[in-house]
Amino acid sequence: MWGIIISIVMAVIIGIIGDAIAGHNMPGGVIGAMIAGFVGAWVGAWLFGDWGPVIGNFAVIPAILGTAIFVFILGLISRLFSRTT
């Protein structure tokens, strides 16, 4: 039970930090930050591996970098669609 709670809290924290690095382009508030944290952790582990401190089954540094990349790309896509409509 505590593992799930720690994972969710870490996903939110990582999502908020990644959003701040990428320029605050993440829609959805805390839920969006949590989803971005989970997706960013997966992207970061895929791109950078599992190095650095691990908290709540997240390698923190690659997860933050992956989240920043994910939020940046998501912001670009949302700006592209907002200009065409």
C-alpha cells in the first residue's frame, strides 16, 4: 500500500519539476503532472537508463529529464493544434 502512495507522490513531484523545467506547458494540474511524471519516468528510463537515486521505483534524475522532454513535446503539439483551429 505504501509503495503505491510513494509512487504516486513521486510521480506528482517529478511531473511538477519537469513541467517547471519545460516552461509550464502541462495541462491538467496535479493529475496532468502525475500522468506526465509516470510517462516521463518511462521515457527517461528508456532514453537515459536507471542511474541516480531511486525513490518509489523511479530513478529520479532520468525521470525528471524524461518528464521535461515529454512536457516540452506535448507543449509543442498543443501549440501546433491551437494555431490551426
